[in-house]
Amino acid sequence: MIPDGDNYIVKNMNEKWQIVDKNFQPRTKLEYDIFISTLITEGIYIFANIDNGIEIDDYGYAKLRYTMIDRNLNVIGTNLEEMYNFNIKYLNRNSDEEYRRYIEKLKDPRYHRIVEKLQ
């Protein structure tokens, strides 16, 4: 369980991440395979889902379906470019090194579930 203001990011009984309120009632019906906490201190949640038939991109990473959501449950972006552009605008960070680190964090969330599904 990860608290953030009036929201909690929890893993439910189905091993999926979900946003719930203080009474542990779901704030949305959406569930996600992965939660990436990179921007949670800014009130931004990054989630990803893994398709049943996992595809690997040209760089050897699993293709994930990302969603970036703010504290009010507004969807900010659903692909790496939209999410990175928001990161630059919101956090005023713009450099080649920052972009590389940002993309690496998104592509390597370090959750064992991904590895299990790839095997």
C-alpha cells in the first residue's frame, strides 16, 4: 500500500495495482499490472499493463501499455513521448541524460511479475 493524499495505491487480491480512497473503496475500476512510482511525490501515477502475448521490442524490452494519471484521476498520457513531454513541462527537466534515465526507469520497473510472465 502506497499512500498519496486521499489516494492509496494498493495491490489487490488479483495481484493488480489499483487506486482506492481512505476507506479502501476503488476510485476507478481500472487495474494495472505494474505501478511505477517515479513521479508519485509530484502527484503523478504511472501504470503499465502487460498483454497476454508479450511482445519484445528491438531493444529487448517488453512492450507495455503505459498510462500516466494525476491525483484527480485525469489521464495525462498513454505513450512514452506524451509522458516524457509532460515530465519536461511539469518538472522543467530537459537534457539527453535526463531523457535516457527517464526512459530506463519506465522500461525497467523491476517487478518480478514481468520476469515470470516472460519465461
